[in-house]
Amino acid sequence: MKNLLRNSIILLLPFVLMIVINESFRSSIKERPFHYNGFTTMNSDVRIKNKCTWNCHNHTSYCKDHHLKILKHYTSFTDKIYEGEIHLLRSSGVYELANIVILVIAIPFLIFYFLIKGLDMRDEMKKLKRNA
């Protein structure tokens, strides 16, 4: 029962935190929302020099020129990974669905799974130490 509560909290906390942060900033967004495939997004697609918007998603070079500060020296390395990931998602033929399945469901699930496995192994080692 203790592990079920722990695992549930670990699973739900990132989603709750994301929703709380997004909703707390929603009222401060003054730009017109972006509409895409029948969905209205929280952020706009207007080019803003001091803020990332959907324009940064759609035109990565604009974002790199205006918003990238700390990691600018690593773009020669990270661009290969980023472009490879985008190419992989686009090659599926259903970019939006692949994006959700891989980046929103599969990778977070794997992180959750290995985190829980690690915590379970730690608990098992503690039990073994106590019994030894």
C-alpha cells in the first residue's frame, strides 16, 4: 500500500505541477492565442524578442537567434540531436501523433518505470541489510 501511494504521487505530481504553473501564467499572456488544427493554444505565434512562442517551434532559427543565451556554444552538438528527433517524428507520417506518443507518453513512462524500479531495488537492499 505504501508503494502504491508513493508511485501514484510520483506519477501524478509532474502533471499537477505542470497544470498549476500553466494556469498561473495564463492570465499574464496578453498576445492573441495561436489556432492550429482546430485547437486553440495558450501561447501566440507572434515573434516576440524576449519570449518564446509557437513561432519558436515553427521557426527554430528565430528562437536560437533571440532566446538562446547560456547554451549557445553547444548548438553544433545539440542541433544534430534536435534535427534527428524532428526527422524521426516527421518520418512516421503523423508528426503530431508521433510527438504525443513518443515525447508525452513513452519517454515519461520509461522514466517513471525506471524510477520506480530503482526505488523498489533500494527498498529491497535496505531490507536485505536489516536482515543480514
